[in-house]
Amino acid sequence: MPVTHDLYQDLKLTKEEIQQKRTKDPLLDSLINKYSQADADVVKAETAQSDAPSDDALKKLKEKRLQVKDKIVKQLQAP
């Protein structure tokens, strides 16, 4: 059964640490919102039955989610 990815665990930060950083960084906040939406899209696609996307479409959704995650990592590393 598909589950959402735990972004906080992937980033090795607590939810509270991320929330603090989000309040100080509007770009980070926007990226995390985009990640949440992309992750929800992947989970929805993985659980779809009658209107399930093709493997290629699912792969593209996962790639989009990964690209947003990479941007989040870069933003967190920015001084």
C-alpha cells in the first residue's frame, strides 16, 4: 500500500526545526508546500485503480517530487 514520504526523516530534521526555518524563509515554505502536493499526487496515482496512470506518468510524478526535494535540500544548505 502506498504511503506518503516522510520529508522530515529524509532531511534528518524534526518537524519543529523545519517549521522554524519555514517561518523565516518564504521560498523554503513554498518548496515544502510544492513537495507535499507532489507527494500527494504520487500517492493518489499509486492508489488509483480504474484511472491509474501509465508507468511513465507515475515515473514523471516521482521525478517531479524528487526535483522539489532536491531544491529543498539546496535551500536548507544556503547560508
